[in-house]
Amino acid sequence: MEEQKSTTEELKNTLEGKKEEPKKASKEDVEKNKVMAIIGYIFPILFFVPLLGDESKKSPYAKFHANQQLILLIFCFAGYFISSFLMVILIGFLLMPIIWIASIVFMIMGIINAAKGEMKKLPIIGDFDIIK
């Protein structure tokens, strides 16, 4: 029931144009997992790296950034697959550079957020929660 209330409140805030505050992690948690979170954005295929340690599995900071990295990886694979498929009708040649640039921008934003110790979602693609 609480989950439904929070979802309703999120929808209401979205419709009213209110932005939700980024989640906070403890300084100790951030310092322990910061390097691994940054590495995961540099190489999105390594999204699971922040979750390798025993303490990291319980860390909200590590889970958050692993989730954002997994979303980035899925975005890259899906975008490249779709644009490769669409190259048959020449649209893919236009779409591929757009996907590539967006991927680089999202990577840089993720690295900056991880380096600052923030838990901000990536724009456009960051609203999905795969790793909980």
C-alpha cells in the first residue's frame, strides 16, 4: 500500500513539475564505493563492479550507480542494434552518431555524479529501477 502511495505522489509531483531531490548516501559509503562507481561508467559492461564487495551489496550508493550503469548499457546496446537494423533504409546512418553522442554525454554525467558523491538519475533514461 505504501508503494502505491509513493508512486502516486511521484506521479503527482511529475505532473506539477516538481523535481524530486536526489537521494543522499553517507560520506563513508560514498568514499568506499566511489572509485568502483566511476569505473562502471567508463566501461558500462562492468556495471556489476560496484556490487562485488560484501559491503557494497548493501550500499545504497553502489546499488544506485550500478543500476544507472546497467540502464546506460541497455540504452547503448538497444540504440546500436536499432540503428544498425535501420541502416538498411539509411536512417540508421543518422541515428548511430546521435546514440553515440548521447551515450558519451550520459557517461560523463554519470562519472561527474559519482565523483561528487551524488545519487542523481541520468536524464531521460535514468528513471528505471532494475537493481533494487
